[in-house]
Amino acid sequence: MHQRTLLAGTLLATALLLTTSATSAAAAPEDPAATPPMGWNSWNKFACDIDERLIRETADAMVASGMKDAGYTYVNIDDCWMAPERDAEGRLQADPQRFPSGIKALADHVHARGLKLGIYSSAGTKTCQGLPASLDHEETDARSFAEWGVDYLKYDNCNNEGRPAVERYAKMGEALRATGRQIVYSICEWGENDPWNWGRDVGGHLWRTTGDISDSWSSMTSLLDQQVGIEQHSGPGGWNDPDMLEVGNGGMTDTEYRAHFSLWALLNAPLLAGNDLRSMDEPTAGILLNPELIAINQDWGGKQGYRVRDDGETEVWAKPVSDGSVAVVLFNRSGQEQRIGATAEEVGLPGAGAYRVRDLWTGGESQSDGELGASVPSHGAVAYRVWPGEA
């Protein structure tokens, strides 16, 4: 009897322990940036020409276009949403002409479609467009964002009074945590003070490593170059951010946009579209909805891609994937088609008798003895996923 009592007690204790562990696991908040955030931002296409109708229609288009199903989640309002003055209680308020229904109503519209709402402020006295910002108003503004149902904050660096960046960004990080609401914190410090070294410490989930992107080949490649050597600072919960996507805005060719998207996917960059989703053409949709490159970007292992080789006008980039494969981008900066090659060993694959090679743009598969190569168009990229073993 005594042994049965002990056994029953042990089983009960074990069951309680398992139940408690399961309950704790269920209660633990999911990391909102376990993989790089995906969504849309208003700035690259619309700048200050925004209103609540645009945001509602964009949320609707994100669902209708298949972007939501592909993983795009955040509908982010950039600068110019706020009124020129705070209200009588010192709180930010939406511009009454552009956003007469207020931000809470927009958040409700976005949430009803299974999406999340992002908003913008600056760690300065004014935003980049001269509107009220959050320096020394962090607690008040964070509470407003939480009360409105905001899920993401892009926090810029304009009009910062020369005050230390770490202190300014830490203050907002503390204020966001104090709200109790899960809000992704995007530190838009332009890479001026190496935020990859301290972004996580101040509560950031991603941090800009560069100045602003523009819709041009030279801008995109310049930002790409600035990612070399900082890949070790990026991973689940905290990501290097080379700025948003320009795909579909018209300043580059579709070939250049495919290269842009291939490289941003490999870099584990946040995939934030910046085009007009309401009138997106098929080539643009084909780029932004590429499921195989999205899978590379969203791989749970979270290892950022890196430049393996720089031959001047041609480059080889690679990213380890958690299933043992490696994603490879052969990149051609030159003004003419180039043959670019690499070896399996060079991109970090283990020795094998054969390798399975999948083209991430065409879906075609082949087998290699370890030599990888392609003729890459001018200003273009070829993207592969390579596994040890036969195709």
C-alpha cells in the first residue's frame, strides 16, 4: 500500500509538472520577430500622400492579392499620419483631414482581415517631415500606440537634438514594454551608431543598417555593400535592416527587382513591400510572392546570408538553411551578361558525390558534381538552393 501511495504521488506530481510546463509554454508570448517581419510600408510609393482610405484599401489588397497568405502581415503607416499639434492632454493625434476616423478605427479594420497595423514616429522633437515626434514623450506615445491597437513601431532619427542614440532608443523600448502590448520595435537610426551592437539591448527587433533606399540600381547596390561584415549580429528576434523593398515602383527593371528581392531574402532582411498593392502587375506579384525565396528569408534557423566572393562586377552570396541546404545567389553588377561559377565547398556545403540544385525563380532542378554556375543577365541574379545528395 505504501509503495502504491508513493507511486500515485509520483505520478500525480509528474502530471502536475507536465501540466504546469505545458501551461507555461502556452502562456509564454510568441516572439513577434522570430523570423524577419513581412508586410508593407507607405513611404516608398506614397511619401506624405496618405490617408485612411489608402491604408484600408491596401489592407484589403494585401488579402486579395495573396500577400497575406504568403506571409505578409504588417500594414505600416509611415510619416505624415499625425496632426500638426498634440491634443490638449499632450497626446499625439491623427491628422483630422487625412485620418478623420482615427488610428484605432484603422487598426480595427486591419485586424479584422487577419493583419497587423504599424505606425511611425521619431526619436526626436519632430519627425522627418516636421510633425510632432516622441522625444521626451515616450511613455505617453507608447500608451497611445498600445491603446489604438498598434502592432509595430518604426522609430526614426530626425531632429534628435544631438542626444545619444542609445539613450533615446532605450527610452522608447522601455515605454513600449511597459504598455504590456506586443509591439515590434523597428529602430530606424540609419546605422549611424552601429545599432547592430546595441539594438537588442534597448528592446529592438530590427535596426536599420543604412540610410534610406531609393528606387534605383545604384541605391540598392550601395545598401547591399553596407551589409558585408555585420551578418553575425542578425538572428531570431533581432534583424539587420537594409531598408524596405522598392519592387514594383518603376525605377528599376524587373531583372533588377528580382536581384533586389533575391538578395534581401538571402540577407534575412525584413520584407516590407513599398509599392501600390492595389494596382500591382503580374511581374511584380511574381517577385513579391516567390514562395521559395520567402521560405529562405523566413527559415527558422535565422542565419543571415553573406558574401562568399567578390570578383568586382560579379559576386557569389550564400546563406545556410536549417535543413542542411544552402541558398546561393550569383549576382552580376555589370552591364553585360556574365558567366558566374562557384563550388559546393566554397558556399559551405559538405563534401558529397552529388548535389541537388533547385533554381528558385524557375523551379527547375538539376544535379551537380559540386560545380555551380550560370549565365547571369546584366544587373541580374540567379538564385539556387543546393542540397547534398542526388536530385
